Amino acid sequence: MANLDQDIEFDESSRRLTFDFQGFLFKVLNNWIIIAISVGIALGIAYYINVRKQNIYRLNALVSVESEQNPFFTANTSISFNWGGVSGKLGKVMTTLATRSHNELVIDSLQFYKQYLKQGKYHLLDIYKASPYDVILDKSKHQILGSPLELKHVNDNQFKIIYDFGETQSVSCQRYSDRSIISVPVSPGVFEQVFNYGEPVSLPFFNATVNKRNGINPDTENQYFIYFLNFDSLVSRFQNSVNVSFFRGSSTVLSLSQSGNNKAKIVDYLNATTEILRKTELRTKNLYATNTIAFIDSTMRAVGDDIKGVNQEMDNFRSSNKVFNVTDDITNTSERLKEYETSREAERTKINYLNNLESYLQNKSDYTNIAAPTSVGIEESGLLNSISKLTSLAIQRQNQSKTAREGSILLRRLDAQIDTEKNVTFELISAARRGINLQLGSINGSIAKLESELKKLPKEQQEFLKIQRKLDISQEAYNVYQEKRSEAAIVKAANVSDITMIDAAKDVGNGPIGPKKSLNYMMALMLGGLIPVLGIFVLFVLDNTISSSEDIERLSKIPIIGLVGKYNYKNNLVAFEKPKSAVAESFRAIRSSLQFIYKSQQKDSGAKTLMFTSSISGEGKTFCSINTATVYALSGKKTVLVGLDLRKPKIFDDFEVKNDKGAVNFLINDSNLEEITHQTHIPNLDLILSGPIPPNPSELLMSERMTELINELKLKYDMVVLDTPPLGLVTDALELSQHADASIFMVRLNYTKKGMLALVNSKVRKGELKNVNFLLNFYRHKKGHGYGYGYGYGYGYGYGYGAYGDAYHENDKKGLVKRIKSFFKRK
């Protein structure tokens, strides 16, 4: 034992680095009720969420994006818009679907800002076309935002509008024609008014005509509402709602999908977005032809005005001059001159077109409105291709600017390509102009020669022929422009969109894709179990009390002499009044273990002393000292139990003896041993109480009279059991340990602090406390957990039968609520 005392140390590093997984596991199992309650609450929350969430559906549509060649395409009628290949089109389609302008068109066409709602069990349901009402808005007037107006059926001809404004004096309203928002004053309180079906309703906050939808009768048991959304906010919500992906690896077929709570709305939105996309693409594709037609129309109007003027001039000439005949030679000369003048006019038109085009490119930044050069007869392939490419780049930049920020790399790259192509176009314009000017010079020479021949005619005949040529030239020019316009119109009419709906969105009874109810329940199970386990883990880690024998093994080399379970009884005399109980058996095992200790000290004969102490009050020191003394007395040993806790005496309650005289009286020479000794009803057991509380307990326990008391008791008794004060609070027990052959330090599980073992280790190491053993109190047997310590004393620890009550601190078994509170109070 002496060597053991020298070797005892407090292993702080072991305490820091070792985690008791087994102890944590049993802590979790011991609190299974809390975990079960937590899981039940989590499942209840999951159920609450699941039943209140609306089903989510996903529908698809298939769209083909290919280059559809115009059947009327020729080299001279190449006015179709070129997207730049199928791959370029796919990228533009994906970009366009995410643009705000596109989604504004879709939202406005479907009027999704107008919602039909029905009161469901938990929330308002969007019933869309299943509403019994059809509300036709007056888009030029304002509608209330964010407030559901109730539409209540009155009879076949009338309905009622109901809304509670509360204390509100104004509401926000939006006019969907220009999307302006204003604040409209209203009267606080409940608004309720009856209107006729089919007649316009004009209110400050609602302007529409309400009709009954065919085939759907209003149900008076349900509540129906009309609800208006902010247009801009709604567009932002739908802007990225359509998911675009390639269909099964195809490079020309796209799959459009959308999710939502109402399948009918998803169907309409996907089909509408495809249709609007198709029309937008076709309109863009026809832009070149449209600009050409507009240019030809403006030119034809000017030529038509010239024809009217020349006709008037001819009429005036005929009315003022006699009719005369012109010879065939003169007629032929005039016809040749007309041909040259027609050619000259055509070339001048080309020059005007090139000059206007050059000025347009220099002064404008939008190059999407250029008319085709073929509209004025320019056939140079280089210039045609350059104009087509420049228009394509301009439209591409216009589309990209809807989603890309100004100054972005993409737009800067397009601007550089446009500038490069513009420079090429300028060079081609200059080259074309030089060629046309040379042609004009040759034509003008021929015209001058023919005009000189006609000058030989009379003046009247010259004037007549001149007017006639002007009339013919204007009429031929008009016919040419009319032909070119028809050609452009045919090309435009024959154009088809490159976007084709392969498989329209349709509700075919697909089930919902969400909410993931099973996932919610799985998450509830996981979180419901994990949260309390984490809580237990935190409390387990922060718990600085001793919870198992393994803690003691880790923190100290002092042996454990035995285990004492919990037992619910009316007093502390369990070993005497319940001798067959597990607790009584555990004290008999402790008595046997003490015999080995005394033998090791060669104390086989003579009186033996045993001291009980603890770290603080409440660890069962008095309970164990009483019952240990009892089992010694019942074994035939003449035993005395001495209460030396002079500050807080307790023993007298259990033996129903007054504490008016005791050890204090002996220590102050006020009484002798016989006067302070009480015989108990337990055979062979005498009792010495502490007596009245003195002002100087430490001095009394250190006095010579204390030694005399112990010596007299050893002469009279076989076993002297000392119930001493707590070691962690006062030093009295250290003074008394010199009188003890063996000392028992009480450790109450889940109560005694781990740091107290360091105090005991230190006292033992310094020699202030000798022959000490730990006694575990409040032990609970845990199924499957083996407590074999192997200290060489030949005793067992199989005495924890069930969950015992505390005989001296708890008189009633704890209920569930108390157990939960008790668990969270532990530290």
C-alpha cells in the first residue's frame, strides 16, 4: 500500500486526450426517451410542412431550331436574314428565352399578372382556368396590387366584391398598359358592393368586367379571389423559370421545361414562349425584306408623283398645241434617247442609294434598317454580302445587349466586328460608285449625240418628244419598282421561322415531382435524432463529474473498494431493515474487501478503525458509514459509529436520538465516554453523536482529547467507524486520517467533480492521506457494460439490480418530466 501511495498521480494528459466512447454511447441509450420525443417532434414538423406545401409539377416542350431555306431564294432576291448557322441560332434562342423583353411579351400575352385564387385548407390555391369567373381587365386603368379581392356569387345575374381595407387609407395600384404604379386613396373598413355580371366595374382600385366562365358554376361554399401582381416583379420571377437543354444529345432540338404548382399555367407558358419566340425570330428574319419593301414603297410614291406631274404637263401641251405626226426616223431616235435616259436614271438611283448608305453608316449606330442593294439594281456580290453580314452583326448585337452589360467583352467583340465590316462596306461603296460614274459618262455622251439630232426638229415637236420620253421613263421606272416590290413581298411571305414546335407542352397526367415528402421525413428522422445526440455530446464533453468507473481509472490509481447502488427507502438503515437487498449485499462485499486491506497491514487482531470522507456534502458519506458499521455489527463485531462531522451532524436522525451530547462534550472534557455513548437497536452497534456544534471544530479534532477518544474506543470495540467532514471543504478529515487504519473516499456518480480526484491524488502523494480507497455511490447497472476492475481483493461488482432510488436524498421515483429536467441540469 505504501508503494501504491507513492505511485499515485493525476494523469491530466490522459484526461484531455481520451474520450469515453462507451460511456457516451450508454449516455445516449440512457436518454432514449428524449431522443424519441425529439424524433417525434421532428416528424410532426415534417408532416406539418408536407401537408401545407403545394405539389410541384414539371412539364416539357420540344423545339427544333434549323435553317429553313426560302423556296424563292435566288441570287437576285437574297433578302432573307441570315442568323449565322444553326449553332449561332441555338445560342440566340437560349439567350432570348432569358431576356426580360421576351418574358414581358409572354407574361403580357397570357396576363399572368392576373391570378384566380381559391381558399384551400391551408392557403390560397392558384386555380387559373378552373375559376368560375372570367375577369376582363381595362388595361388603361389601375388595379389594386397584392390584395386578394373576394368575388362572391349572389345570383345568376349578380356577384359581390368584398375586401377589408382595415385601417388602410391608400393602396398601391398598377396600370398594365404602361405599368405605372400610383397610390389610390380608399375608405378604411370593409368594402362590400354588388355588381352585375358582364357590366364594367369601375372602382378606384378595380376596373374590369366580370363574367361567369362557361361550364363552371360558382360554388357558394368556397371563397374565390382575384389577385393582381406587380408586372415587373412577376417578369423577374419568370425570367429564368424555363430550363433549356439539348434533347438526347441532338444539336438542333431543344427541350424546354418549367416547374410550378399549376400544370395548366405551365402548359400555356411553355407554348406561349415558344410561339412568341417563333414570331420574333421570323420578324427578325424578315427584317431585311421589310426594310427593302419600305424603301421601295417610298421610292414608288416619289415616282408616282413624277408620273402625275408629267401627265399634267402632256395634257397642258396637247391643249395648247395642234396634234401632229412624227416620222418613223424621229420616233426611233426618240426611243433610243429614252432608253439611254432610262439607263441614266437607273444609274443615278444607284448613286443616290450609295450616297445615302454611306451617310447612314457614318451617322447611325443601328444598322438593322438597311434596304437591300438589289432594290435599286445593284448586283455586286461583294457589296451584297457585306451589307448582309453587317445587318446580321447589328441584329446579333441588339439581341445580346438585352442580357449583356454595356462594356462587356462580348459586346466589345461584336462592336469590333461591326467596325471592321463597316470599313469593308465603305471600300465597296467607293468602288461601286466609281464604276457607276464611268457608266454614267458613257450614257451621257450617247444622250448628247441623240439630242443634237432632235434639235433639227421644230420646237413644238422637240417639246412633245421630251415630255413623251419623261412620261415613258417614269412609267417604266414605276413598273420596275413595282416588280421589285412584288419580288420582295413574295420572299417575305415565303419565309418560314427557323423555330418549329415539335412536341407542344401538354398535361398528360404526370405526377408531382415535389415536394420531396419522403426526403422531409428522412431529414426529420436524421435531425430529430442528431440534435439531441449532439446536445448529449456537448453536455457529455462539458460534464466534469465522474460518470463511470472508467473515469476513475483514467484519473487516479487509487483502487475502488466497491459499488453501492441506489435504493428507495424511508431511512438510511437499509443493511439492517432490508438485509436481503442488493444494497445490503454490496456493503457486505465492502466488509469482505476491507478484510484484505487490514490483512495487508497485519491487522488481523485488535481493534480496527475505518474513516469515511468525501469531497463535498451529499455524496453519501453518512449513509455508507452507517451501513458499513451495521454489517460489521451484524457479523458479531462490537462496533461503534462515531459522528465527527462537527459542522453538519446527520446521524442522529436515523437512530432517533437527540444530538444534545456527543463527541464535542468529550473533547471539551464535559463528559466521559460512557456518557456520550448510545446503544442502538442494532445488535453490537453503539453510536457516538457529534453533539452540539462548537465554534472551533478543527481545534477540537486536533486536540489530545481526540487521540484519547480513539484509543479508548480501540480498547472497547472491535471496529471503530468514523464519519468525518468532507475533505474538499475543510481539513478536519486530514487531521483524523492519522487515527484511521483505512480510509474510504466517497465518489457519487454524476455528482462528484473530476477535479476532486486530483485533490485526493495530491493528498496521497504528499502523505497527508493514507490507505485510501474509493467507494462508488449511486451506481447504476448498465446492461452489457462489464465492470471488472481486478484490484486483487477478490470481490465482485454485480450488485446493481435495476435503477434504485436514493435512500437519503430521494423518496420518490422521478417522473419523465423530472428526469428530463434533471438531465439538462447536469454539468
